[in-house]
Amino acid sequence: MKFCPKCGKKKKDGAKFCSNCGYSFTQSTNTTKPTNSAKSTNPRNQQAVLINSKKNTYKLAWLIGLTSLVVVVCIIGGTWLFFGHKDPVATNSSTAVAQSTNTNTQSNNTTVQNSTGSTDTTTNNSVKLSSDIGPRETAAAIAYYADQTGLDGWDGYLADNNGITVILNSNDTLTNLVAEKGQGMVYGILNEHHDYTGVTKNVYTIDEDNTVNIYHLSSDDSRDSPAVPLKSVSKDEIIEYINDHGFAPDVKKLGSKVTLDQE
């Protein structure tokens, strides 16, 4: 040291104190410590710094990898929850709508198929006779009932008809041939396809309480031995039978071709 580190005065050779400020050159020499540069140039220190740097790098890489894994798991889980677990109510509703659509389509197809057939059960069941039907439909209903229930002389009587003629007869000559005269009027059913001579033996009378007495006359019937009804049945029971068996459309069709003829 050639100069005093405190006041800067030139140091004399071999001097232990500064002649200007009294600074101890010996103290300065003893307290001098290695600088950081000396530490940094130590091989062991350099190796320790390198090892710590590598450890920090490994920790950072591991942390980044773990974070990436968590993000990927969250994305996959969210996607699965969104697309894999839809609202069951909405799903069931969609299924119900689809089933309902299929059912309606099948029902419509069935309706179309039935409408092209000769015996449409749906149509037959929807068409009904009322209790206050007119005289033409009443005659058609009674004749159809007697035919379908197989009463003697009536079974198959209406086959191949182009309509029927109802002959209203209050003549004593005819009314005396039946036991139950009703209200004094005998109604004869004439299917000209069978009765070419215009003579009918299939007749009926109607009582005041709407009881229908159905007959098939024979040559043995007379004033002294009048014909007894093959069947006495109420008008409402006949209409109920026609409706229950789906015959109403046929009866209405027949009633539209009834001709009333009074003698």
C-alpha cells in the first residue's frame, strides 16, 4: 500500500501509522477478507451453484407438467359432463315425442288402410242410430235386425236388395191375421228381388210403447188362428243391437232407399 486508504497521503516505507491522520496500516491488512470474486472463482462454490440451478429447473419443469395435466383433466371432464350426461328429463321428453310421432303415423296409416276396405270397423263404431229415427230408418232397422238374428222367413231376406218397399196396411183383412195388432197398422217389408208378385209375408206391428212385433205370415194364418209374433222386442233394443254390432252405416244406407207405400 503506497497511500493511506483514509486520507490519501503517501505512505512511507515500513510505516505502521499514517503520519497525517494516524490510520493504522496494520489493522487494514489484518481485516482484509477475500472478496466475492475469490469466492466465485472457488471450484466448489461454482459446483454448488450449478447443482442448485439444476434443482430449480427440475422443480419448475415438474410444476409446469403437473399444471398442464390438471388443465387437460379438467377439459376432458367438462366435455364428458356436457356431452355424456344430458338432462334426462329432456331426453325422456324427446323420446316420448318421437314415440308419440311414430304412434300417430301408425294410427294414420291404419286409418287410411281401413278407409279403403269394405268393412271399416272404426267408421262402423263411430256411426250410431239415435232413438228418434224416422219411419224409413225404423223400417230398415227392424228388417235388418230380423235378418241378422235369423228369424224364420227373414234370414237372408235382404240379400241383393236395391232398396225395400214398406207397405202400410190398416185393412182388417190383414190386421186380423196377426195376434198383436199394435196400433192398427201392419207394416209389410217387400224386397222385390225375392217377391216378384208384390206379395210379402214379412210384416211387423208397433205398439204404443214402441214394442215391435215381428211376423212371418203363412197360408195357415186366419182370423180364427192369427199368427203369433216370431219375436216381440222394443225399438230401443233393436237400435242398441244395430249400434253394438256396427250395422248402423248399413241401416242408414238401406233407409235412404226405403219407399213407403200405403194401401
